[in-house]
Amino acid sequence: MPTIKLTDNAGLDITASSNSSNSSLNKYLESALEFHFAALSKDVRDEVNVQVGDVNARAFPIKLSAAVPAHFKDGESTIAVKPNAAASIDLVAGDKAADFFKCLGGIDGPAGDVVSFGFTAGIEAGPSAKVGDVHFGLTSGQQVSVTNFRRVAPTDSFLDAVKQTVSGITIPRDIDDLHTLPPDNICRIEGRSSLKFSASVEYSFLNNTLASVPLEAIPQSLKVKAQSGAKLQVAVEHTSGHQLTVWRVSDKTLRLGVSLSDEAGVSAELSVSIGLSASVGGEDALAFAIRQISPSTDEEMARIKAAMPPSAQDALCGDIKKVLEGATADDLKASVAEAVEKSREADHLFVFGVDLDALDATSADALTTALRGDFTRLTAGDVTLAGVKEISNVLTVSLKTTHSLTIHLIGILNFNDVSSFVQRSKVALNEPTGEVVLTAEEIRIVENRLDPDHLREVLLRSAVITAGAATTAKDPDFTFKMVFFLRKSHPSPSDIVQARNALATVGSADTNQQGSGALSLYLSLDLNKKLSVAAFQNRTTDDYVRAGQSAMKALLTGDPASEGRLQLAGRAINFWNDLREEGSGANIERKLRDAGITDPAAMVDFFAIDWWAQAMGKVADALKRGSGLQDAEKEALKKSEGGFDLPWALIATYLLLASGNPHVDCKFSRVQQSLARHAP
């Protein structure tokens, strides 16, 4: 029968064994284990022969070291105690005992005193060990500490308390091990481990419905949600220092808690995803996406399944899943990391109550898997497990913030229903903003990621066309967005000045944000039928030119490198019209040079603003005359010479609509590492 002996080789010998054949000492310990006390004073040696209530707690912990090697072995995993491995006996009393139980969700009534014995060892996995063979997801080759605690009464013999604590050492590898943990004993395994668990995060999906080609009116049969909500189940894996603590509360019940070690890191060792299969939120990824867009999910899905081959549906599912993973990754990781870090305050990540007699095959298997480090099923909030009850989950409390995610539906207004649009669309990630894009428009896409320059251009052209279509009397009111985004890893001083000017113009407090490193700017102007009408009513092309010039002034003022461009922004409308009459780029460049405007960027500014002003002017004129919009909207599709890297069109539209109090969502950041994604 394996034993654990504690001795000072000078008369103090404490030998512990277990009468239970299923105890960890008899089940896993291969040979006798011996620890030697460090030099003990007579006062400390005398402490062991008194009652617990008479022990001087300040004399603890008492340190020991292993005298011989020994192994706790089961299958392919081994906890190896090497010579000189550290061990200790401790007494936790008073308020410290109450604090100790925080890791188990607290305790009703007084905690009493707690005696403990623990030792350090190495964790080893054999060459054929499989994932889950090692206790608590512990990392092979790393140090682990094994400790047993025992609640004791003041009248208990301290020597007997130590013997019972040592004999109760438990390696909680399976359900049988939990059954053999003596009542009022608490076992703990601590070390570097890879833990898996689940968390739920609420998302609000904001749909930006846009037309991508000219149209007279929005189809009456098209029904699109402006906003929807969903709970995403998140798979988390955290590789760091963890503690697994199990308390045998009574013959039938126990508590199981998981917490961070004192030295545990969080963000760098955390991976987060919304799952591994082509499903999201518990359903097919395609159905999930349709549910966020259409109020008639079942009807739309039936049309898609009837029209698309299964292989095409599977490919679309995979693309949607991949894009949603990319769109949510940064926000999810940041939120979960913050929640995990907050667990230090509560002294636990999660705590479960277990009724050993009430377990069925499913819950027993989930609990066994958790003891190997995978708490996914225990922490899945929408699953009920017989005999297992969640007592506390810091992640559930901390992850209450609802996240927002914009879905740009480019071209959906050109279709009669959502299913027809989805069948013709490609799905991609706008990586700088973490937004999802479904587009029937041809946009350069590589591995589900969009060309940001091309996307900025398409979004602006689509916003102009959509604004025109939104003004017609028979169209219902709806909201859409004019969006600008920019991300630069190495921004110039001009980039920074222009970004802050843009934010100041729309009244954003983000202009006060300090920082250095990469730059991220996001602006989203909310538009509707009323604002669209105001954007065109009683306006001419000249009005839009002036608005574009005002926007350029607002953006470029204070930037020494843009003084040459500012000259064009300050010229009279007659000069602008003369430039337009010149026709060719060479003639325009010559006229600008003759006027003392030599910055090449000024010519790009001219072509960009003039393209937009003429497109807006054509629509305004068509609305005034009551003529068809399609021909007028075609102006928005004409070739432009660039100029989409500044938010001048959004700022110009905002200035035109100033009296209507338009709203702009803004995000601005400067960070040293890779840019965080921002969505409104």
C-alpha cells in the first residue's frame, strides 16, 4: 500500500495512507513517497501535538522537500515528484479561510480553519498520449502543484488533521476520483494548462442597404431588416496558469471551480472563435446570415435551396462563416480577455455545483471531459446537464455588452427579394473595419478580403445612387449609410491632421484621443428618405462643388503639406467651371499651373469633387423636373480619377445637411501594434 511519509529524521514522523482502494494514493502512486522537513525549532515540533485551536498560525507554512522520486501515473500521463521537490504544510485560519473559499463561489456560514498539504512535481505525457490524456489540460514538461485542503475544527488534533489531509491527496482525473475525495476535503491542481470553455456574446447586426446600379424605385417586394440581434456562442481556448479546485461538500455533492494562477497571462495566450464548423449561433451559417437580413427567413431559404446546388450552398456557408470569424475576431478576443482578467477580482472564472448521484451518462461524460481541461459543455449556457448546476460564471456577468456589426448589402436594392440578391452575391470581409460585405457588384476580393481602395469607391458610388432612389414618393422610408474608412500602418503627419480635422468637423470627441503608431479612422453618416430629399432639393451642380470645396478646406486646414491643394478649395465657382470646360487632363493641369496651383494632388481633388458634384447635380435636376432617375444616376458610375482616400464626399454631404442634424458614427485610434478593427 503506497504511503506518504513526512519526517525530520529526529523523532517527528507522520505517515499517511488510505484504506480506499480507489483513492489517488492507491490508484496512481506507484511507490512510497517521502518528504523531509527543513530544520524545525522545538516550538514548531511541539505544535503538531496540540489541538488545531491552539496552533500558532504564524509558524506556517512549514516547508519540506522530497527525499526520493515517485510517480502518480495513469495511462500515458504522469505526475513525477523528483528529489528535492518542494512541499509544505499550512494552516489557513480566520478571514484568510473565508477568502480561500472565494475560488469556490464563497461559503455559507463560518469557514473555520483549513489545513493543507501540497507538493510540486513535473507533468509528463508519454509518446502515445492523446489530447485529453493529461490531467486538467496540463502542459507536458511544465511544473504542477498538487494540494489537498481539509476543513478542521478547533478541537481536532493537529497531528491527526495533517495525516488525514495528506492521505486525502486526490488527483481528479475522472468521476471515480471525485467519489473518493473525502468529505470536507478540497483538492487543487495548479499549473500551466490549455483550457477550453464557452462564452456567449450578444451582437446587433446593422444592415446598410444600398443600390449599386441606377434604378427608378426600390422594389416593393423587397423586405430587409434595418437591424437584428443574435447571441453568438464563442469557443475559447486559454493557455496559461490555472487552478482546478474541487470541494467535497457532502457525501453526494461537491463544488468545482476554475481560476487563474497569480502569474497567469491573458490576451497573448487566448484564442477565440465562433466555432469550427460551418454553423453560427446554432444554425447553418447561410440561414444565420439570412435571418439577420430578412424578416422572412424560411421563405428566403426555401428559394435559395431550390435554386442553388448543394455544393454552391456549402461553399457560400463556408465563406459566410469565414468572414464572420474575421469580422468578430478582434472584438470577441478583447471582450473575453477583459472578462477573464476581471475573474481575478472574483477569484474564479466559473464554479459549478455537482450532485454525484444525479449525474447521467451525458453529464458524467461532460464532467470527465472538463477534468481533462475541456469545459465547453459545462459552460455552454443553453445546455442543461443532469446533476450539474452553474453557481457562478464571471464570463456571463462580464460579457453583457452588446457588440455591433455592420453588414453592407451592396446592390440589394436592385433585387426583388433577399434570396435573389444572396445567390448573386459574394461575401467578403472589410478588414480595416471588421465589417461584413455582401455585394452583387464586382469588387476585387482575395481570400474573402476586399481591396479597401476599391471598396471605398464602390460604397460612395452606391450611396449616391441610393440617395437618389430614396427620394421617390412611392418608396418607403429606410436608413442607409455613407461610409468612409482608412487604416494606415505608418501614417504621415498629413494623415493625422486630416483625420483629426474630419472628426472635428462632424463634432466627434475622438479628436482628443492621443497615441502614436498606426492610424484607424471610421466615419458613417446615417441617411434616410428625409435627408436624401434635403440633399437634392433646390440644389445645383455649383452647390455641390462649393460643398466639396468646403469639405476640402475643413480637411486640409492646418496641414502644411496641403497648402497647394487648399488654393483650389478657395477658388471661385467660375474658375472651377472654366477648369471643367478645359476637358482633357493636360489642359486642366496647364490651367491649374497657370493659376499657381502646382500640387499634383489638386488635380485629383478637382476630378473627384467634380465627378461627385455632377452626379449629384444630375439627380437633383431630374428630381426637380420630375424626369426619370436612371439616366441621371448613371453619372455616379462614370469613371473618376481617384480621390477616394479622403472623406471629402461624406463631409460635404454632412455640411449640406447641417440644418437637419445628421448623425455620424466615428471611430479613431492610434495604436502601436497591429490595428484593432472598429465598427460603429
